[in-house]
Amino acid sequence: MGACWERSGPIRERGASGIRIGAGALPGQADAVYKTLHLCARHAPDLVAVFAADHVYRMDVGQMVQAHAQNKADISVAAVPVPIEQASSFGIIASHAGGRIRDFQEKPERPAPIPERRSHAYASMGNYLFDPDVLAELLEQAARRGETDFGTHILPRAAATHRVFAYDFAANRVPGILPHEEPNYWRDVGTIKAYRAAQRDMCGPRPKFSLANESWPSSAGLHARARAHVALRAFS
């Protein structure tokens, strides 16, 4: 999922429908965005947001945009702190103090800790903000090399040549979160098992992630329908 961020107008969301007809299969996230570069050229956005579509979380993207501007970043990568003993299950961001990224580690045996919080490591959420010109440059380079993935190919190289920063998702605040909810809830639901686990998190009278947040409502885009809530005594 990609979006063009414009100061003078709305965010323009672009999914697979923006890909050129005849573009062929999409072997990676970066390849999908590469095939929509004509839309960025047409709209001339201030920023391009590339966010994964198979995650469950709430986020005020404006706060990430603000941090991106404060850091004078070319690229910002949303990162969620995870306990260091669990970090080997994730793609990990190695950063300097202050958040500038120095390396990416794919499910490492010895994950790099957050410098200011060594009991945790930054797991990449797969959500990115790009300067449009930097994005186009990196994608053109990747296309010539036959590379198709941000986390595997593009970002590790960009960290050595551009200002790439981690954005700490734990610092993101949205209104209406209840005391029984998990702060900064985030789940990757790219598998059936993970999807069902996230579904269970939303059930019961005290869910870890409540859809009934009128201060920060959830919807289904253009096809908004009433939210469903299941309250059960037990869920197996």
C-alpha cells in the first residue's frame, strides 16, 4: 500500500489498482511501488508513504511525518520495540543513539539492542516514509539490479548513502485507548495463525485491541460498514 502525502491537499492512497496494466507479477513490495512511480511523477507529492497492508495497529502517521522532518531524513522506517529475547523472530533495525539506522538484520541470532534501551530491539514494521526523489532513485537502481524488496535489498544499501532513521512506534499516541488495551498494539497477520491470534485479541469485554474507539475510529475505506465486536466468556 502506498500513499502520496501532500501539504496542500489530501493523502492520495494508491494500492494495486495504480499499477500499470501489463506490468506483470509483483515479486516484492519494492517492485510493486516501482510500477506505480508514474503516479508519484504525476502528483508531485512532498512525501511518499509505503505501508504494509497485512498488519493490525493504530497509528497517527502525522507524528511520524513530524519526526521525519525533524530528523531531516530521506527515509524513515517505523519500528516497534520488542524484548531482546524475542527479537530473533523479526527483521531487526540496528541504529545509533538518536535513531539513525546503520544496518538491517533479518532474524538475527544476536539482535542489536536499542542504544537507549538495551533490553529491547527495534523490529521493522514494514512502514516507510520516503523523499520522492530518493525513492525514485533507489527504485531505478534496484530495477537495474533485479532487486524487488525494500527490507532485503534497498534499505540496507540506502542506510550507507542516505539519512535513514527509525521512527519509534512506542512514542506514537492516539486518543481513546482504554486501560486494559495493549499500548501500541501491533501484529503482523500475514499467516492464518497470526490472523486468528489477532482476532482473539479483539474479543471479550477487555480486548487487547478494541475496535470500539470513537476517538480514533476504524473503518474499511470506501466500503465502511458497522464494526463487529464479539464478547465471549471463553475463546478456544
